[in-house]
Amino acid sequence: VPMTSVIWVRHIIEALDACGLDGYNLAMRAGIKPELLEVVESGVLVKEIIRLWELAAQASGNESIGLVAAQSFQPSSLSVLGYSMMSSPDFKEALKRAVRYSGAISSATTVSLDTGGEYSRFTFHIMTGIITIQQQNHEYIVLSMLNFFRWFAGQDLTPIRVEFMHSKPADMTLHRKAFNCPLHFDCKAVSLVFSESDMQRPLKTSNKQLAALHDIAAEQAIEQLGRAETTQ
């Protein structure tokens, strides 16, 4: 059963609180059991996260609530995956680690990295073909990850382009401010495209010894999530 780490879901709830919503109440209404939020090794069903975003959009009256919530992103929401990425020597290696260990955060979303030439494409595969395309969930994931990349690779990191599967929103104000690059909608996948020069950015957080330890921890987290208790 595809699941997402409770740690990630906790941060969604906190981000919704920061937006002036009652994230905990919305989570309960979405079917997420409160006792499971206290078990860091547990997982939340994808359908409940989708429902949480539906309720958040309704409560806020804002179809771009995912972008607003992503402004409150905390690196700790990525747990060992984030630590592993930060320990990498450069941005490209960090994204390769994201591909390798994304299962530490969710078995519902995988990522891929296509490199070569003048740019590289980092693509999110968010339950493609199984869950209906949802603007709020997709935008929260993409902007949260980009904010994390900027946190460890430099605040000036700007994609060449960002691609979404959902249709273009009527109001693009938040999108332009958040991404500051060309945005494309109704695409086949959700992707962040970076220049090759940005891919070569060295990371000040690089640590070869810690990277090895974090990689082991990430592999263990993948195994835990694969057999985690669910809210079902």
C-alpha cells in the first residue's frame, strides 16, 4: 500500500497551521488517526493526504494553498533523506541521492534524474495513473523540495523551467514569485529543470563520512516505511 512518512505529514499539518488553518482538525477529518502521528516509523495512506489537501483548499478558498504552505517548509521534514543529500559533494550528487533514497519519505512518489547536455531534469513521479492530478499536493512537493535545494545549495538557485501536470491557474502571482522562472502546465510530468552549471555547485555541507552513515539510515527508513503501520 503506497504510504508517505508521518514526519512529512506532520510538517504539512504545521504548514497549514502557519497558513491560519487548523491543520490537525483537517487531518482528522481526512481520516488520519491522531495516535499514528506520534509514531515516527508509521506511514499515512496517500488517499488521506489527497483528502487533506482537498479540505485545505476548501477551508482557505485558495487553490494555491500548496504554494503558501510550502513557504513554511522545514528541512527536518525530509529526515534522513535530507541529511544524506546535504552530505553530498555537489548538487548533482545530492539529486542522485534523492533518486536513490526517496523511498525513505514516500512509497507513493519516486523521482528520476536525466542528465547530460546543457541541463538536467529532476522529475517527480507522484502516483502517476493512480491518483488524480492534484494541484495543491504537486505544488507543495515541488516548492518544498526547491526551497530545500536552495537551503543547502544557495538561495540564488533558480530552475531553467518548472513543469506541472495540472492546468494553468487563473492567478499566477504566487507562482511567479515562488519560482522566478518560466512555468509550464498540462505537462506529462512534474519536473524541475536545472542548468549544468548549477548541477556542479559544490555543497558547503558536504561530508563524506557522514554521507555513508546517512545512506545507511536512509536505507533503513525505506525498509521501515515499506512495512509501516498505516492509518487504514
